[in-house]
Amino acid sequence: MRKKISVGAALAVTLLCCLATFQVTYLVSRTSFERRYLSETLNAVNSARGSVSAQAQTAAQDSAYAGDVQGEESSDFMTKLTSRISEVDALFRSYYIDDIDDEFLMDCVLDGYIAGTKDAYGAYYNAADFDAFMDDMGGEVVGIGVNVIYNTEYQCIEVLNVVPDSPALEAGILPGDLIWTVGEEREPVPTLGYYPAIGKLRGEAGTVAIFSVLRGEGSEKEELDFRITRARVTEITVMSHIYGPDASVGVVRITGFDATTPVQFVQAVESLRAEGCEKLVVDLRYNPGGELSSIVTTLDYILPEGPIVRIMDADGKEVNAYYSEATELDMPMAVLVNGSTASAAELFTSAVRDYQKAVIVGTTTYGKGCMQTTIPLSFGGAVSITYRMYNPPFSDNYHGVGIIPDVEVELDEALADKNTYKITDEEDNQLAAAVAALGSEG
């Protein structure tokens, strides 16, 4: 039996990093992101379903508008801060026995400022981090094009799936391959460690990733060497399959909401329907959220005419709202959630419940109903600041409390230490409960 790393341990870093990404983002120098999102994502969804509401397009535009950031006059706080920093800096430069990395020090000071504001979802990004953040929101990353998990049996990297049209697919990497060594020196992953090994697989576009994989079953595994040139690849945020015990049910897992998610979701649903599926389970377990225009466009495909999300200011006043068209997805639906379902994924959950489009199954969600704006800085990088609350179409905000499912079901304890991607349909008691709820709804 192949035992996998705990789901909580494997995804904790992803959750913490992504919770702050339900964004309305200022993109002074990123108009290409807006153009691509509007012209490709919305047009592709339009092609798949027939139309996309103007409100969904407005959400994408709002998530990419430029604005002048006006600094306030020097305050008493800034005077005191400058004086104290100068004093401490002078002492360190006089007495400290080692070198000081000025750029690293400035990054740490700015990180400390954000922490001192107590904005739980605020963040400072240096220039490199901001570039990576924007690539992530755009649904593109640089790499070889595989999604991976940690295999505890062999203490190495297991390929979960291979991204279409990626260098890995062209080179012949297969799901289930175990990445065993990395680099020219062929360092074994069990010795090097999972995250350091992942780091060696990453790099700039045009550079070469060197590694070997074990392929095959049991003791018959064959070691194969690969040299793959890294390139920009589209992330997979939507995976789907026909439910094993009942071919009338399609299962769609959404792992996050980025610019590519709406198209991937529509394609997955339409493909399942073409294969004869009449009911749908949307799995949002361990989904940490994502980007505003992505969730608006995704929900516009599902919901009837009406509000999708209401944006509220600090005084509780509605300052904006986004609406869906009359065209809707006519398909019985259940939504699976847990304590790591957060932010945009919770909006999805609340919205389909508000319109009575789905039954909610699982455990209480994380409880994040606030929004961040990400503002580029004049010297490079950016800051994310919590500045709005976002409310579901008709119900109350769930910030700090989460969403209680209609059918509460804990995952079986026997599955607690098994990676969520390796749990079969027959083993997954929460998924079974969702399918059962679909039956009772019908």
C-alpha cells in the first residue's frame, strides 16, 4: 500500500500563500494581462457556452485598472520611524562583524511593516516575487509542465499529471513517474529533500532541467534520464472524471481560481455532459481561492440572471456589484468543501447555495470574506492591502465564521494521512455523501 503525505502538511504552504489572492489588482504596467484575459479567457468561455455577461467582463477590467498612488505628507509616525531606523542602522554598521545585504534588509523591513499593521492578508512583494505572483494569477508558470505530490513510500516526487502542450508531455513524462534524482550530480531526492529537489527542477525559461524518474510497478521499476528545456506552461486548476460507482455523475475538482480556470471549468463540464453525465459534484476541498474576475466568470456560467458578488467598503456600504446573465447551467449539483476551502472558493459555495443551485457537503469552510488590492511600488515590487469585504449574492458575509454545509460529513480517519489526490472514489466517504445528496435532491 502506497501511503502519501498528510493532506494538511502537503497543502498548508499553498493555503497560506494563496489566501490573500482574491484580488482587485492595480496593474500599472500589466495591461497585457488584462488584454489577454479579456480577449482569450472571456472569448473562449463565450465560445463554450454561447455568451458571457458584460458584468463578468467588467470584473476582469476592474481587476486590471491603473491608478495613481498618492503618498500622504510626512507624518509624525514617519519622522519617528526614520529617526529610530537611522539610529539602529548606524549602530549595526559600526559594530556588526559581518556584511549587511542592503536589499535583503530592506525587504525584511518592509515585511515587518506589513506584519506590524496586523493586516492578516497584507503582503509585500519584491520585484521578483511580484513577477511570480502575476504569472500565478495569469495561470502561467515557467517549468517543465508537471503537477506533483510527495510520495512517502519512496520519499521522492511523484508526477500527478502532465500539463497539455508542455515540455514534459513532449519529452514523454507520464503520470505516476517518480522523480528520483535531480541535477547534473544526480542527487537523490530522498537525500536532498522534497522542497530543495523541487527548487532544482525550477528555473528560467530556456534553461534545462536534468533529472531521472523511476517507472514501472514494484521491483520492476526502470530508471530513465531526462533533460527537458523549461518553458512557460499553463497551470491546470481544473481536473475532472466520471464517478467510478455511478457513470451518471461527473466530478470536477477546482484547485484554485486563476485566469485560465473559467475556460478549463466550462470545458470539463461540457466534456462530462457529452459523455453522458447528468449530475455534477464540484470538489472545492483544499481550494484556497484566487482572482476576482476568474470567480465572476466561472459563476456567470453557472448562475441565472442576478448578482454574483457585492463589494462592501469599511463602513458596510455597497460600492460595487457584479451580475450574471440569464443563461445558466441546468444540472443537479453538489459542492464539496472543508476547512481549507477559502476566499473565492467560499464565494462559489455561497453563491450556488443562494440560488439553490447546489447542495453543500463536507465540513465548515475557512471563513475569509475580505478582499485585497495589490498596488505596484515606484521602486519595484508591490504591496497587497485588505481594503474591501465581498458579500455573496443574497446571504451574509462568512468572514471569520465560515460556511456550514447542508450535509456535514467528516473525512474518514483512515484517509487522514493519505494524499487527497490518491483517494479513490470508492474510498472517499465525503464524495459518496455528495453523490447521495444529489440523489435526495433529485
